[in-house]
Amino acid sequence: MIKRSYVAKTGELEAKWFVVDATDKIVGRMATEIAMILMGKHRPTYTPHVDTGDFVIVVNAEKVVFSGRKEQQKEYDWYTGHTRRRVENAAERRETRPELLVYEAVRRMLPKNKLARKMLSKLKVYAGNAHPHQAQNPQPKEVGVK
């Protein structure tokens, strides 16, 4: 008798929608679990070369917390094309674009390839409590809890 491994095919699995409330959640702990859901590693049908993940909606992104002194010490820098680089810490980023705190944390935990960009498109991050995805009937998901 020959045993065969199951390999998922593109479009074969139905993607679910989850909504995550980021209020008082530590950014790193929450981002690792969200990355696992986007990759599909929470399913028994995980296949590395196929996008088997689900959609994740993150609300209240401005209410996430950092452990330790990362709020003042963690720096986000980027190059603008001019002769200097731009730098801001996490507290400044929270004031201007709080969605990027969660988005960048999850993006950096995904693999660095074309499939990861497709996975990242299934992440929806909102600073407030409202989101426009009620028609997808998202299920609440608790992440980032010890």
C-alpha cells in the first residue's frame, strides 16, 4: 500500500475571514499569530508553495502596545531618494499612521517572495473600530494571548 501526502491546489480551499481586536495587545506576539494565519500554517492542509491562508482584519491598531521601552527606542527608517534617510520612532508613527505599526510587523514575519506579497494583500488593518468588511461575515479571533 502506497501512502500519499496531501498537497493543496490553488483555489481549492475556501478562505475564511477573521477579525482581530488589537486593543492592549503586544505588537510582536500578535503579529506572529497573524502571520501564521496568513500563511495557512494553522490548517492541517498547509502547503508551502500554495497560498492556503485566510483573511485577517485588524481593528483598533492605534491601541497596540510595545513591551519594554520600544515605544521610544524602536526606530522606523526609510530612504526617500534624497541625500538623507527619514527616521521616526514608534510613538511618532502611532500619531501619524498607526496602521503601519501592525502592517510592518506582520510583513517582516512573512517569507520574502512573491507568494508572501499575495498573503500580505489578505491583511486589512484599520486604526479605528470600524471596517468595511461586514459582508464577508468575519469571525472574531483571539491572538497575542499567553
